Amino acid sequence: MTVQRAWLVVGIGAALPLSFSVVVFAFVGLNPQFSWVPEIPFLGFVAAVVLLDLVGAGMRAGRMTGSVRDGAMAAALAGAIGGVVAGGCYVISGRSATNLVVLPVLGAVAGAVVGAAAAFVRR
């Protein structure tokens, strides 16, 4: 793997477990059979899992290349892929198709910010 493509490999690698988590969280969060799950702790747990994944992607890519930009790009890619999966889950559950656009953009922006910060700290 060349250093120029490190962010791509790290971003895709981080997106796989994130996407799996998103599907599980969407199933639990959107399924009426799981209405007994307390909402606030559940959302906190979801946020922590996503944050840890994006931080990990940013730190790995930043460490591999020494570049904050690569950390931001890796986490942005992971966040965008996770957003696409989340948007798909929302659409499948009967929510608006707008989620297919909004969630990937939010994931990419959040990933870029978190990944850049993580890569900067890791340098």
C-alpha cells in the first residue's frame, strides 16, 4: 500500500464495522419491538461507538502518513459510508428519502472534523 492511498484503505476499513453497527443500531432504534430500550442511553452509546470509530480512522491514517489531511479524509470517508448505510436503513423503515442525502453529508463533515482532530493529536 502506498502512503498516498493510506487514507482510502483506512477509511474503508473503518467504514465496515461502523456500517455493521449502524445496521444493528437502526434495527434496535427503529423497530417498535425494542421500544423498551431507553432512548437517551441508547443514543449516547450510538454516539460513542461512532465517535470511537471515526477517531480510530483519523489516528490510524494520520500515524501512517504523518498528515492531518489524510486523517480527516479517512474519517470523512468512513462517516460518509456510514451515513449512506444509515440513510438506507431509514428509507427501508419508511422514513424520507432525504436521509440518503443528508446523512452521508453529516457523516462526512463529522468524520472530517473528528478525524482531523485525532490525526493532529496523534502526530
